Amino acid sequence: MGTILDFLEAFFSIQITANLTLYGLLAMFFRYIFVIIIYYFIFNIIKMIYLDIRGTNDMNYVADTYLKLINRKERLPFKIQEHYYIGDNTYIGRDESNDVVLKDRFISKKHARIIKDQGIYFIEDLNSANGIYLNGERINEAIELKDKDLIDIGQVEFLFVNGDDSNEK
């Protein structure tokens, strides 16, 4: 064991320049690496805070109709928003052409559609493989959505919030 320590001491004592040994060079190298890691960590914290603030839409349009995510975003293996505003004809699916894009492997390319007809919202399954569940029951035809209905699509669960109803009360 003593010979190994003697070898390491001799190896790290090698003079690189007049005032710099190999040990000093390695110490300086690791010092800078440590500082870079600290800055990288701080950068990631600031980035997470920024993304969190940007992701929390202020919901200034409380009167609007939207889908609110019930699942925890962190538990889903794909990116998803907390809220999706619903128009008169909103398509939901995995394909980029949809209004609500969900990259869940259990969701069809064109999975569902929410339509507004005479002020009433309906949801219909577009012949998807895994279907849609409204308040725990699978739907087979277009069915009326009511405020606070739970919609299950693939691994995602949404709460339907009808801002139009809140204006009429």
C-alpha cells in the first residue's frame, strides 16, 4: 500500500511549469468543473421556475369554456397543458392537426370532437380504439357535456368547465 501512495505522490508532484504541478492543475480543473455544475444547476432551477410561471395561464377568461387537466402533469410521459380552451368545433387526438394534441399512445390520431350546437356542448367519439369515458361510463354516440363532467381519454382525465353556464346563473 505504501508503494502505491509513494507512486501517486510522485506522479502528482510532477512539475508542469515552474509553479504548477499536476496536482495543482487537477485541483484547478475540478474547481472550475464544480463551478460550472453549480451554474448549470442554478440555470435549471431558473428554467423550471420560468416554465412553471409560463405554464400557469392566468385564466383571465374565466367565462370561456375549457378542459382542465385532472392528472398531475409530472406523472404523464408526454407534454400536456393544464387547460385547453374549447371552441365551437374542437378536435382532440394525437395528430398535430387537432386543436387539443395529446401525445398519449392510447389516444387515436383523431380521437374525439367537442362541438357546440345552439349553446350546448357535445362530445363524440370519432371511432377511436380505446373510446371516451364520460363520468366513468363509455360513450358510443354524441352526448351532451355538462359543467364539471369528467372526461377520460387514454391516460388523461379532464374536467369540463363550461364558462358559458356560469354567465347565465
